Amino acid sequence: MSRSLPTETAVSRPPLLRLLILFTLVTVAVALWYLTSYSLRGGESVHWFPEEPGCDLRLGPCVASLGGTGSLRLDLGAEGEIRALEILPMTVTLSGVEAESVRVDFVGRDMDMGLHRYPLRRQGDGVFRGEGQVPICTEAVMPWRARVVVDTGRGRIGSGFDFDVERSAL
């Protein structure tokens, strides 16, 4: 005897199964987004050192001691004021540390303002230079942090320096 097969399946997925499939797909999408964001933001292991107290990047360079082995000095070339969207000539000077590369990340302290990463070029004798820029501010006074990350043969070290940017009247 021959049986005829239906051209369309008469069996449909139950609503609960559809909901579980949708939930699984959303969970996978969120996990991929998180992993991508984490890797782009430099979630890798960095040994952080505190900056010296009383530093103001608007008035001049700031220094962080690197645990007795050396120091890190950041200069944003600000001459009294750091303004959004203006090019900043950044200089990082290292002493007592051999660096393979140096970068400066600007991150909002109180608000996620995205990733603003600026790699610096080696100038020789522990000096790295480059240009960066603080993005547009959404508040009248926007608190930022300049994170300096140094790649060494032994791993990553770094320090962070807080500063504020006042939105200028247009």
C-alpha cells in the first residue's frame, strides 16, 4: 500500500517552544555584544597605579609612580583649559619602564561616552606622542578620565587622570 505524504507539515511548533527559541537567540545576541564590547574597550588585564594627588591636567602634566620601578607622566598640552572637540597634543613620558606601545583612552567618569582611544608614537628615550580629542560634551561640566595604558614585555600597566571639560557657549 502506498501512503501519500502531505505537502505541508501539519505539525507546528508549540508557542512555548517558539518563546524559548526567541529567548535563546536574544541571549546569544546579548552575549556576543558584551564580548565584542569588552574586547574593544580593553578589558584585558592592566595593573593600575594611582596618580599623584592634587594633579590638574588643565594646568600642566600629571605624574603617577609605577610602584617604585619608574614613573609615568601625562601632558595634554592644555594651557589652562581643556575644550571638547579641540585637538590635544598628548605626550607620555616614561622613566624606569621599557614600553612596546602606549595609548591614551578618554572615558566619561559618570556617563558612558563611548571609547575614545588614541595610540601614541614612540619618539625615543621613553617619550610617546600623539594627538587626541575629547568628544562633544552633553553636560555643562563633563567629568572625564584619561587612562594611559603601557604595553611592556611583562604585561600592561597604567594610570588614570581625572579632569573636567566645560562646554563652551556656541
